[in-house]
Amino acid sequence: MPRKPRIMSSTGIYHIILRSVNQHIIFEEESDYQKFLFILSDCKKKYDSDIFAYCLMDNHIHLLLRTDNDKLSSFFQSLGTRFVRWYNSKYSRSGHLFQDRFYSSVMENDSAFLSALVYIHNNPVKANMCRYASEYRWSSINAFYGEKNPLVNVSFSYDITGTKDSLLQFFARENNPSEDDMFKNDHRKINHFLTDEKALEIFKSVSHLTSISDVSNLGKTQRNLYVRSLRANGLTIKQTARIMDISETTVKRICRMTL
């Protein structure tokens, strides 16, 4: 089936999601995050764009930006091509890293913009990677609290709500659940989970491999042993599947198999 044409924004503002192929982990080390942000900054200047928010997750990326509609595809082609070339060289791999078509949602009014701003910054919280959005290093959230970040245009968001304090109050309201919700979800306070950063540390310790890109060279017997070991060390099925580059169904099947 032919692709549906992309809906273009009358404001030039979009919420963009870049997803990796097969949920492949994009960022293994601090330098990976830093390199992506460096290239993003370069593209921002090249295409005369504004970055209003970003959040770099393990297998996908959120961006809230404004660019000319006729530059949108070129912006992301340049961003993707440059980062993937660097990434493949670093990890001795080849082929695609991102899905061919990036997701875009148009931001036609202030309400949609603010909703996207909150949603993007809350991604790590919803993924159980941290308790508060401000604890996550690889998003733009702390720029809105005064941390220096030349990549992000925070004044545009301040202008929408009137002042910096008004925006921060909006964040607080959106991120503060009602007492009923807190009671219903109280189990989360005692829920222990491994961050993806810790999961990668465990993977490297268990497998003695330097990168998740190396799993493609494993035989099935060795791969299955690592899968069971990762699960035994506390990784979730989803984390194990992403790291071992297999489906969640395969992880479950391997863990059910008798040795």
C-alpha cells in the first residue's frame, strides 16, 4: 500500500518520534547521547530551526521542534544519515538504525504544544527509568528550570503560559496525581526496577561483550544462555529482548526451554 502523505503543520511545529529498527538500543554509552545532540545542534543551525524539547530514550527519540515544512524531510535525513554513519563505524555494524519513516504530529495550537512538552519529558518516568522527570539526564527538562542548554528554546514555552513560573506551575499540576490516583498506584513506590543503563552494565558483565551489536555473532546456544542469565539478574523481558535483539516472545520461549 502506498504511504499516506505526511500532514504538514500550519505553524511549522511538530512532535517527532524517531524509532530504531527492531527496537535496537540506540544509546549504549554517554558519548552516543552526546554525539546525537551535537549533530542535532548542527542540523538546527543548518536548517534554521528551533528545538523546544527533546528526550533521548534507549530505542526511540522525541523531539518538539519548528522548521520550515519544505525542510522537514531534509532535516531528518541529514540527522539520521550522519548519526548512523558515526554509530555504525563506532560499533562495527552496517545497515539501518532508524525506521525509514519518522512519526510526526502537528502542533496547531498552544494546548497541543504544552501537552507534547509534558508528554515528552515524562517518557522516562512512564518507562520506570526514574521517579521524576528532572532526574533524567538525556532530556531538555532541566533547561526549563534554569540549567544552561543552548540547544533548547525555552522562551517560546514561557511566552505561551505567560511567565517561567507559570510554565513550572503547569508542569507541577500535570505531574501531580490526585490522592486517589496516588493510592491506586502506591505499589510503584516500592517497585524495584533496573534502569536500562544498569541493564547494559549487567549485559556486558554477563556476556563479556563490548557492545550489543556483537550479539548478532552469537550462536543460538550461547545466546540462549545469555538470555536466561539476563533474566536471572533482574532484567525485564522487554529489556532482555531489546539488548539481545530478539522478540519478547522468543525471550519467553527460551526461558521456558529445559536446559
